[in-house]
Amino acid sequence: MAEDFSKGETIIVIGGTIGTDGVIDTSANMCTVEQVGEWDLLIRAKNSSSPPRIVSKKVCLPLRIDSTVLAAGLPRSPIVGDMIFYQGKINWKDPEPTSLAGTVYEIKYSNGRPTYAKVHAGDQMLDLPYDDMMVLQRKSSS
């Protein structure tokens, strides 16, 4: 089934690199539809001064979202007992970011907002930035 596109709509245009082994790299660009043809679209890249170009509808995906999806799109905030994932520098002197999973042991607040969490990871207790943790699994409520 072919997608319907509208003038002024925001779309994603798929790109990539094809080698002897097939597709070896992919990319995506956000664009605006300037004109709709039967098989092709005249598009302009978002935030670019480049001239519009013609692309096949086959490499385009409409970017349609309603307000309920956006409103529900906030990441889940960790609570004590949750298993979390963290990727970043634990110490500013670290040459490379660290990736780790652990369990939230306590949460520190400043001015009414969570700022750091003490996380048990392996054999260490680490203070990690609260906003940089992703919940892997919510603590079961039994």
C-alpha cells in the first residue's frame, strides 16, 4: 500500500550505502514536502539552505504523531530498587565513558528535584546523575 503525502508535511527520507555485501550503512534525513507527484516528491531538507530535490516516494516515510503520543513520551524516572543502565563518565578524568547496569539504592534531592542516585553495580556503590539513567526493569511491587 502506497503512503499518501501532503504538501508541507514533515517526512523522513531514507539513505545509505550499498556495497558488494548489500546495504552496509543507513541514514535518515528530516525533510519537508514542497510538492507531491504520482511517484516522486519535491523535498527540502529541514534546517538547510540547500535547494529542493526530487526523491522517490519509496524512500520516504511520513512523520505523523498525535499529541497523546508526545505527552506520553517522557522517559520513565528511576525509583529505589529499579535496575538501571548508565552510560557516561563516572569521573571527569575518565578518558572514555563507562557503561554499567545496577540497582538504585537511594536517591538524592536538591531544591525538590532528584539530582543523583546511589547505585549498586557489581561490587561498587556509585553516585550517578539521576537524569542520565535509563530504567531497565521496574522493581516488582510484591
